[in-house]
Amino acid sequence: MIRLHRLSARAEVFFLNPDLIVAIDSTPDTVLTLTTHQKVLVSDTPETIVNATREWRASILAHALPSTAIKRRGDAALTLVPATAGTVTLNHDLEENDR
């Protein structure tokens, strides 16, 4: 959620899920159009809203990913896998045993 301020005498603080934002207009007041077709007037600038949204998304990714650096496939160490123990039976060996 991002913190915004309603455009009113009290500049009421509210929190909004930025996934609900469809458009940000500056007319000169900042108007948010939401996915519900509701319009919200805020005192925050469009740049402030975009930056808050960017930081919010980055924080979600930071919490979702492990704290250690992610290795690319090219950086990962290779390991050898030992072959399975046992003998290999060929088809012509089976045919000789059937006779």
C-alpha cells in the first residue's frame, strides 16, 4: 500500500493499493482513476505517486526473494552425478539365453 493525501482542507492521509490505479492525471490537481472507475483527488504529485509505487513493488520483490544473491545458471557450480551400479544387459545377450 502507498500513502497518499486526499485533496481537502484536512489533507486526510489514506493508503491505496497501487494495483488499483489505472491512470494518473494532472489537471492541475492530481486525479487518480481506479479500476473501479472511481476518481480520487490527491495533493501528491504524479511523480511522487509513481516513485511510491516503484518503491512498493521493489519492497515486495525484496521480501519474496531470498536474502542471498541469486546465481545465474552460468554461475552455478557443476556437480558430477555417479553412474548407477550394475551390469548392462544387451538385447543380443537376452536372445542367446532364450535359446
